[in-house]
Amino acid sequence: MELVKQNYDLKHIGSGKELFKVFITNWLLTVITLGLYYPWAKANTMQYFYQKTTLNNEAFTFSGTGKEMFKGFIKAILIIGMAYGICMFIILGLKMQIVGVLLLYAFLFALLPFVIHGTLKYRMSRSSWRGIRFGYRGQLKELIGNCLKWTLFTILTFGIYGVWYEVNLRKYIFKNIRFGNQKFEFKGEASKLFGIYFIGYFLCVFTLGIYTFWWIKDIFNFYVENTKVYNDNDEEIIFKSSLTAGEIFKVLMGNIFITIFTLGFGAPWAITRSYKLYISSIKPTGNINLNAIEQTEANYKDATGDDIGDLLEFDVI
Amino acid sequence: MTNFKGTYYNGTSSKSNDVLFTINNDNLKFIYNSNYINWDLNNCLIQDNTFEISIKFLDQTINVKNNLEELKGSLKHLTDNSFYNKILKSKLYVHLTILVSIIGMLYLANQHIIPPLAEKAVPLIPKSFDNTIGESYFNDYSKLVKIDTLKTKTLNKFKEQLKLNNPEKINLYVVTSNQINAFCLPNGSIIIYTGILNIMDNENELIALLGHEIAHYNNRHSIKSLIKSTSSYMFLSILTNDMASITGVMADNINMLQNLSFSRKQENEADTEGLDFILKNNANPKGMYTLFNKLSDESNFKISEILSTHPDAKKRAKKIENYLSNNKNNYSKNPTLHRLFVKLKNE
């Protein structure tokens, strides 16, 4: 096997105009169907973003469908509705307000591992490149145990452990993501991230916000440059970042103007500018042969976890 | 029959293979690894990604970047013709038109369709709901304010002298505050601030206020407003894809009560019924007029929260004035009510 080092080309090729059309079309159909179209709208949007992201000029594919997500939504609504109903009954009916509210929070906390697990399983198996699927091999029980542990630590440290929670979670997730027979790893150290947040915060305050652009760059670089893809043949791809504070400034300032002066309707252009910048700043380099990736991951059809996350606005990755 | 050039992925590896394929009668044929492969295009997923057409069969894919127009011609009847794709491909001005139309329709619906629908739904809601909401709110509210127990007692004695439709449901409370305000909860609890009592000069004004607030209770105005704004909020949330708000809006309900302003229609209703209440109790309707005048007095502006939720006080004073000049009223001074009023002011 030749170990030839190469650079891989990652790009976002969408445009503000195209995204605007996607949004408007989705919105029209959602309005006409009084909201029922939403799962299909979500699938359409995801398909758009995947199709407009290319690796070596070949697009990714999202093969999830509105129908799958619709089923997931029904289940998600039932689950959330039931939990909410029980808590409301406890609060209003049994008049045990504190118990009811605590129960609701406990429920939401407990839901997090389910959401993460379900979302990843569904989205990864529905993502592919050159026909090769991604996959998620994490175990729900493991994740629940981990989340409980990390949540406990976070509470005990008044939130400081939250940074470690995030990094640990990312490490766990990446360890379990597959792209065909390629594996992922996240090797960032939480203490470093904590430092970035901590020092960055003060610097932003002292420079009256000017440092923000460097801060964003530091956080972005932390995530990008600590990600690795590797396989059983000792081949790997590492990710370098070419993002500069200047570029961030240009894009963000431009986005603010665009969004404000169009009363929000210019958002698709703003979003596209951001995507283009961030994705093209990721420079993968390594010696994995893109012609030699094997199909290993299964199809997973249940979108419930994804849709619960959507309803509760949990964001994964 | 044209030979099209494409890149084939066999679904088990990411290796790209250049292939030549033909399309004939909805059949796509090509050679791979010395084998003839035939796909029935009716069982394939065909995606038009502008710069590339992707044809997928099970896990296998053929991507085409060249000769797209001709390929589209052969695939025309097979490509995804959903509404979504048809609208998506249209020109920008079509989308802009759609945008403006939707906003216009949403605005109209929100102003003219949702409120009456919501109001029609209210009779379906049992009165016990009103009581629960009101009680729940009062439980929290009463812990945050100072209730003047002496005045409250006197005020309730005052109430007992009046003719009410459902006296057992109405509970009056006096809260110590400079604010010139009074409001009614859905469970029949009426809170009156000492601020508004202080600007009153006679029992007729108090009767006018009580009549007005009781009318709000009798007509379930609080719940109607609540349902209207909730449905309005939910309507807009659904249509702006803000699904999480729907789950969140239910949590906001109870806190909205004190900030709800009644619609003009509801205030007019309350005024009319309030007037009936005054007459039923043989009181002097001039009290309503003087009360409104006081409320619209600019010197009371700063501390008059009631003015912000009752912006038409001047207009409504005028209405009463018209009524008064057109009607002779038989009213009698009720010594008990007068005595209790004086007691209330001086306690």
C-alpha cells in the first residue's frame, strides 16, 4: 500500500440564493399544510446542505426522508407530551409544584443521552459519500452511565466540569463514529479548552469585544485540529485549520449588516457565507486512500431521537 | 441511443469506476467488471443536483457530470417531480412573491381569523380551568405583595351590600401600593390597589370599578385573552417552523395573566355591564364618569399602570357622559355603602 501524503479538498458550494429558495419553498409548503410538512422541510434542508458540501469535488448525500422523520416526530411528541402531562398533573392537580418541576428537569436531563444516541445513529447511517455510509456504534447504556456521571460532576463543581463534560462527550462520540471502515478520534484536552474559554472571556472583556474574533478562531481550531480519521492500516487524515481572525471579522460583520438591513430575510446569504468560510478553512491532509474505503455500516431507520432533540432544541455536533 | 459517461460506485467500496451507460425504455445498462448490469430506472432514486445527476440503485450510485441536458431529457418523466422540486427550481422573483404573500396572509389570519376562532373555543373550556389558573396565579402573586387585611375585610363587607349574580365566586383583596390599578383574575379574585382607592371620592366610583371588574369575570375575558394570544403565538410558531416554541408556550401561560390587556371590545363590554351593575344597585352612574376622568388625568399618568392597559379612558368617559345627559336616573344613596366606603378610605 502506497502511503502518499495528499491534501483533500473540502468545500461548501451552495449559494445564498439557492438556500433562500430552499427556505421559501419549505416555508410555503409548511404554511399550506399548517405545519405538517415540517419533517419533510427538515429533510429537504439537510439534503441541501449535504449536497452542497463536497470532498474532492464529490458531494455528500443525506438519504433521510420526511416520512422517517415524521414518524419520529409523532413518537417524540407523544413522549414529550406524556412527560409534560404527568408533570403538569403533579403541579396543578396534586399541587406539588416543586416535585413536578424537579421531575420535569430530571426528565429533560435523562432525555439527553437518548437524544444524542438516537440522533447520531439516525443521521450517521443516513449520511454517505460515494455510497459509503457513516455509522454510529455507541451503546446507549454506556452513554446514559457517562452522562449521569458527568452531570453529577458538573453539578458538584457548579458548572466548571461542564467543559470536561463536553470534551468527554465528544471523545466518546468520535470514538464510535465510522465512515465505512474508517474510524474517528478526538484528542483535544479539556483543560486546554477551559483555558481558551477562561482567558478568552477576560480578553474579550478587556478589549471591549475586539478579541472575540481571535477567540472564535481559537475555539474553531481546537475542535478542528484535534480531530483525526484513521484506519486499521495505520493510515490517517488530520485536519489543519486555515481560519484567521480577519476572515471571521469580515464574514461576521458582513452577516450582521446583511441580516439587519434585510430585516432577517437575508439570513440565507449570511448562513451561506459562514458555512463557506468555516468549511473551506478545514484542510484535511493525510494518506488515506479515498478509493479504498469499504462499506461496513448498517442502515438505521428510526428518527425518533433526532426529532426529540429537534423539539427540545438540543443540538448535536 | 447515446452513450453517457459516468462514475460508478458499487456500494461496497469507495473506489470510483468510469463507466459508459445507455438508457433505453427506462432501462439503464452498463458494463462493470466484465458483467452486464441492468437497472430499471423506475426502481432508482434520481437526483438532479444542478451540476451533477445522481442515479442510485440500492447502495450503488452512478454520478454524471457531462452531457446533462441530454440525460435530463431521457430521465424527464422519472425525475423527482414533487411540489417541492417544482417550486424550488423556479426563478427568484417567484420566491420573493411567495415570501410577500405568506407574510401578508399570516398577518391577516392572525388579526382576523385566529382571534374569533379562539373565542369560539372558549365555551368548550370548563370553568374549573379558569379557577385553577386564577388560583395558581393568586398563590404566587399573594406572596409577592402586601395585602391590607383590614381594608380587605371592609371591602368584602362592602361587596355583601351589593347585588351580585354569583357573590360566592367574587373575592375582593386590597393590596397596598401606590399604583392606580385593579384587576380581576379568572377565578373571581379581584385585586384593588390602595392607589386607586385613594383617588376615589365616593362609593359610586368604587361601585363602578367593581362592576367593571366583575363584568370581566362574568364574561371570562381573562381566559379569552389567554386563549387568543396563546393560539396566536402557536399559530405563528407552527408557521415559522419554530417547533420548540410550541412545547415552550405551555410553560409561559400562567405568567401572562397580569400583563394581558383586554381588547377594546372586551373593555366596552365591561363598561356596558358595569353600568348595568351600577343601575341594578341603585347607585349613581356619575361615579363611573368621574372615575374615568380621574384615570385619564395626566397627573396620574406616571403611576397609572391601568392607563397603559386602558388607553381609551377619555373616550369612555365621554361615552358615559353622553349616557348621563340622555338618561334620568333614579338612584338612592345607600347609607351602609357610604359608611363602609368612608371606613375603607380611613383605615
